[in-house]
Amino acid sequence: MSHIPYTIIRSGRFFYNRRVPKHAVGTYGQFIRQALSKDPDKAQAYAERLSKVLEASWCSKSSISLVDVSAVVESFKPRSFLLSEVAEEYLSLRQIDATPPRVAMNTFISLAGDRKVNEYTREDAKLFVRHLIRSGNKTATIRRRVNSLSAIINYAYSELDLEKRNPFTRLMIQGEGEDSYTRGVFTNEQLKQGYDKALSSGSTVRLLMPLLGETGCRLAEVVGLRLEDIDLEQDHIYIRPNNARRLKTPNSKRALPLVDYAKLAIEKVGQQSDGEWLFPRYIKDGTCKATHASNALNKWLKKDFDGLTAHCLRHTMRDRLRGVECPMELIDQIGGWKSVGGVGVNYGRGYSLEQMRQCLRKVEVEMNQETKEAQFPCNGDNDDV
């Protein structure tokens, strides 16, 4: 017997055991028996919950609705997630670039273990920060990784209905911001020099420079392009998620015009595509290996342009657009940046492709006639940059 109403104990486990009222026997049968838990407190909570649901079903003698007893008990059981489990659920729902959160999570787990999310403490979070500092990470990088873990923990606490302080909340990072630096930008002369070298080099990696420089795209957005995302008849590309790479933010999904250098570069790279991907060598095991492309491109850029990198091209584009007084909303739309202009910027369809093209034409690096007419080789195999 059991002290909990409508329960019995068998082999140390509580079972819900109840006779069904006569008017509901046709729907449920004579008895309901359902395994609950070995823990008395949990078993009592499940039994009380199940009783309320069943009695509501039986209250009308003329219309009996069948209740899925096992589903009621299962839905009432509190979920207990490991950090790795809740992180995967969070990432699947958010549909964001999963790489940064996973890097943060894997590092944290290597230090504090893969435990239930409610077991982590403030000391675990501080250990994570100390480790990143000792490993030589910039404070801005540390803050991003802390924020990634904090978002995952917040999601878990909300889903599990836990009243507990997030250990990553208001976490102090020693010297935060003191190690920051202003990222450099390319001059127009450097852009033209780099673009012409890229076009004449026969290297598909170097051709990323005019593609990034004249579109303002993130590197992964270009490296992960499918051929179906490219419309050379209308001279534009579509930046949209696919099975090899996600986009960083919802604002990142957009269409972009191709002006002279970008169009010529994409035509040359496309000659060596595999019929599906623009850069097939960086699509491995169904994943876009943008970091590999970044390393290869930056090796050349840093050497020839005083330490400037591929990401500097994106900063340069924003400055170029500011220089021609392009509206801030239009700048954000071109670069796929999250706008800070308030709720109203999300109304309507935004700027048209033609409006973006006119703005990009104002800042495009001028291509001389000889470059336009030249047919440079691009064999796709000479990628030693």
C-alpha cells in the first residue's frame, strides 16, 4: 500500500492505480495503472496532476474524452538537461551560426564538465574567464564567449522553470576593453592594386578579395554560396542560409548587386565550380569551412597590405558608404548588419536592388578599360597565395 492517494508500490516504484467510474469504463476500461516514480515526492506530484486531468475528463457523463495517461505524466516530469543537450536544443531553435557558441561550450565543459545546467556555480564561470585570459584571448573575445554561455543558461533556466541566478550574469573581466584596437581599412589604391593582382593571379582564393571588397559580405557568406544563389544575367547574388552554412543574423539574408570587379571575380571563380558550390574546395562533409578560406586569404593580405585582413574589407566598405552619405538603413541592408534605428526600420520591404546598386556604384573601385577587356586565366589549382 501507499500513503499517496490512488497509488501502490511495486518493487520500490510508485504506480498510479485507480478504478474508473462506471460511465467512463467504455472509454478507459475498468482500471488505470501508470508507472510514476521511485521518489515519493515526485510520485505524489504526478499522481495529483493525473487525478485532476482524469477527473476533468470524467466530469461529463454524456461526453467522455480519452486522456493519454502516459503523456500527462511525462509532460509533468521536470526535464533535467546536461549543458551539451540544452545547448544543441537552443542552437537548433535560434538558427544562428553555431560555431562561436559551440567553441565556448566545449571550452567550458573541458574545465567544468558536462553537468546538469543547474549545478554550475559562479566559481565555474570565473574559472572559465581565468582560463581564457591565460590562453591569451582578447577581452572582447572573452565577453562574446561569456555571453554565448549566458544565453544558453538563460534558455535552460526558462525551459526548466528554475529560479536560480545565472552564474555568467554580470561577470567581470579584468582589463576589459583596454586591449581593444581600431581595425584598419584599405585605401582605394590598395583595393585596386589587390583586385588587379587577384584577377591576374589565377588563384580562386585571391579572387575572394574583390568579391568581399565590392559587396561588403562576410567571408562565410561568399564562400558558402551555391551557384543557384548567383544571377549573372541580372548581376546580383542572394545571401541566404543553406545546409552547409547558416547566416549570422536574420538581417543577413539579403540580395546584393554585383558591380564591375565583383562580377568579373565571380565569373572567374564560377568557371571552376563543381556545378553546385561556388567554392567547392571549402565545402567538406556538408559544412562550409570558411575559416580555412580566411586563413589562406589572410596569409596573402597581411603580407602585401601591412597586416590588413579579410574582415578589414568589410570595415572599409562601411566607411566607403559613409563617405558618399549613404543612408544608414541602406548601409545596414547592404552589409546585413542589425540596424539600431528603432522599430520603424523593420517596416516595409527595405531598399530595392537598384537603389543598392546606385549606392555601390558611387563607391566602386574604378576598373580601367584594359582590365574590363582582359581575359585572365583562373585554373582553380594554383591557390598558393
